[in-house]
Amino acid sequence: MDKMGKSLVVSSVKGGVGKTVTVLNLAGICELLNKKTLIIDFDIYTGNVALTLNTRFISNMYNLTQDIANNNYKKLSDYVVKYDNFIDILPAPKDPRASLKINLAYIETIIDLAKSCYDIVLIDTTHILNELNIRLFDKTDKIVLLMENDPQDVKNMKALTKVLNSSNSKKYEIMLNNSTNPHKHYFSEFDLETIINHKINYTISNKFFIKNIDDFIMNGEIVTLNKRMSNLFNKEFTQYTNLILNLMDVKEGDK
Ligand SMILES: Nc1ncnc2c1ncn2[C@@H]1O[C@H](COP(=O)(O)OP(=O)(O)OP(=O)(O)O)[C@@H](O)[C@H]1O
Ligand SMILES: [Mg+2]
């Protein structure tokens, strides 16, 4: 029988705030919860989830959209690459010319197909508010916006929350990520919430700044699947786990 999984898009208003690392960390948490998980790399021009995890792939999202368009699609597993027994990846194309040719009309179909095969679908994006991201925001079950404690980021986030409050108000959540830029703490959390007019649903502390993160990336290792890290960063792992449990709780009517 088809599954009816849940989808989550991770985005931001500024680049480099930790979206990709967060998506990978969340995938690790899904695995710890025994959930079959697909990461979709919708950062279609510069996405590197599959490479970051040291997986080798040939088929990618472009081939999938082409085959759907030409009635050659058979099954999603023909296009994904396996990371381990729980986590698969639908990669972005390696060649940006192929990315240019991805027909955005199939975004919704891709997410529906993914939800029918996996418990959890995690979507990595860029920070650009283009047609692709807006369609992803509309289609997915939950949106998590990552933000640093940085005046420029906060000002832009205020503008976005204003838009979302009038459209997707129920389903977006804010994650304050202090781990990418551990010395930035311009505002208090209370001030941040007042400025952006939204609760900060999850906070990742600056203690989670991982000095040797590059070793994890070189080894294609997910931080949350490392036993030593789970002992050291119990608080952060709990935040990620709560996020996934909240996602699993979303009812179709909540959207
Ligand atoms: N917890 C952490 N500790 C240390 N460095 C981190 C942490 N999380 C992310 N980084 C580093 O911060 C940088 C940005 O992270 P990441 O690539 O996940 O951000 P992004 O929002 O996906 O960026 P982009 O907008 O370019 O896609 C990377 O070099 C990453 O290795
Ligand atoms: Mg990224």
C-alpha cells in the first residue's frame, strides 16, 4: 500500500545559514526514529546533498521530470541514490544546463510521489524567493525557516513573515540557528520574536558550532548519526526530534 508521508521544506532569507546541514541532521534524526526518509535537493543549480554524503549517482531530478513528461516514469527508486537503509536522496543535476530544463510544473507531482514511498520527505532549497520556492512552500506540509541572530537576516525575515502570515501562517516555523555564526547574538530572543512577529519555535545554540564539521563532510557522515555527538548535544538533538515529531503530527486539514 502507498505510504502517506509528511513533507518538510527547509529554507531561509539569507544564504549560508545552515539549511543543508540542518536537512542532513534532520534526516539522521528520522533514521533514529526508524522512518524511511527521502532528501530532495531542490537547490537545483548549486545543490550538493548527494556529493556531501559521498554518494555516487547518475540519475537525478532532471531525468525524473523528463520521464514523467514523456510517460516513461515507472518508479521513484529508479532516480534516487541510497545513503543507508533509511535515507535516500533525489539529487539535483550536476550540470546546471539540465537544471535550467527542469519543468517546474512537476514539483507537486514529485512531492506526491515521494510522500507515497517514504515516511518523511525533507527538502533542501536556496534562500531565493523564486517560483520554485513559493511552490514548495505551498505544497509541503511544513516550512522551517532558518535564521541567524544577525540584523540583516532579521530585517529580511520580518518582510517574509509578513507575507507568510497572510498566506501560509499555520504551517511555517522559525529555527534560530546560532551554530553557524556562534559569535552573533545581536538581539535577545524576546526582541527577535517581537520584530518578526512570530514565535521562535526551535533554537540551536552556539554550543553546537562543530569545529571539525569539515571532517564530517569529507567522510560523508551525518552529525546526528554519530553516537559521541548525540551524548554531547542532547539538547540540540531534542530540538530536531521535536521538529520531526511535530511534522508527523500535521493533519491534512491543518494546511
Ligand atoms: N553546526 C555547525 N557547526 C559548524 N559549522 C557549521 C554548522 N552548520 C553548518 N556549518 C557550516 O556553515 C556553512 C553553511 O552551512 P550550509 O551549507 O548548511 O548552509 P546553507 O544555508 O545550506 O547554505 P546555502 O544557502 O549556500 O545553500 C557550511 O560551511 C557548513 O559546513
Ligand atoms: Mg545549502
